[in-house]
Amino acid sequence: MKFRFMICAALLSLGGCGLTPPPAPPVPPLPKGPMAPPTLAVDDIVLLKKISLRSIYMKTATDLAATHSKDELIKGFAAQQVKDYDALRTAAQKVADTHTLTLAGALPVAQQSRLVRLGKSYGRPFDRALLYILTHSFTTQERTALTQAKKNGSTADMKSLAGSALDLLDRSQQQGAGLIRR
């Protein structure tokens, strides 16, 4: 019995020695070079440039409130708008840099002349003009384009940028209308 036990133990211990572990799975191939970002649609490029120019215009207009307005509520509202439009411009520049686009840094002549006219007024006339600009800054076509880009933008960055621009537009109009009515 002892002899049989020893032979069984020896055979069982040697039985597993001949097995090799299964081979490792093959390594997947690495991608070739850096991946290019998805391209922006032509409509999105036009909208990106409009968002950038509009944010420069609105930031410049609201920046005048610190020295031209006498109403503290409007100064505070304008200071917040300066920060918001600056953040929007930075986001637009980031999207443009991702897709190797250049955005205009100077405003068109018509917008510059509006800013010059706005800069010549002080006090209550300035407040009325600034609030009018803030509540009527985007046309219906631009709002429709922003809504379409938010839903059907060619990249996630463009959808996000259009959504934040639309939210800022809605907030500006709502708060500006509230300040006009008071």
C-alpha cells in the first residue's frame, strides 16, 4: 500500500510538470504618429470667427462701464460680463488653436465706430446704450446658427463653445432686460 501510494504521488506530481502556460495574446499595433483632430465644418469656422469678434466687441463695450457709468449695479453687471466674454474669447481661441486657425484680433470699422460713439457718452445715456447693446447683441440668424452648432456642431469643442455662447447670450439678455426695467 505504501509502495502504491508513493508511485501515485510521484506520477501525480510529475503529471503537471509537462504542461506549459498558454501563450500570451499578441500585442495590438500602435497608432501611426499623432492623431489629427477632426476638422471643423465651414459653417463652424464662420461661426467661430463671429463668436470671437463678438466677444471682443462685447468685452470692449462692457469694459467702458467702469469709467462711464454712474450706476453701481450696471458697473457690477458689466464687470461680470467682461469676465464672461473674456472666457468666451479664450475658449474660442483654444478651439481655433486646436484646428490651426487664426482669429481676427481687430474689430471691423463699423463696430469700432459704435464703440467710439459709446465711449463719448457718460452717465444715464451710457447706461441705456450699453444695456441696449447687451440685450440686442445677437440677431435671430446668429442665435439660430448658435443653436444649430450646439446640436449639430462638427466637433465636441464647437458644440461646447456654441452652448456656452448661447448661455451667455441668454444671461446677458435676461439680466440686461431686468436692469432696463428697474
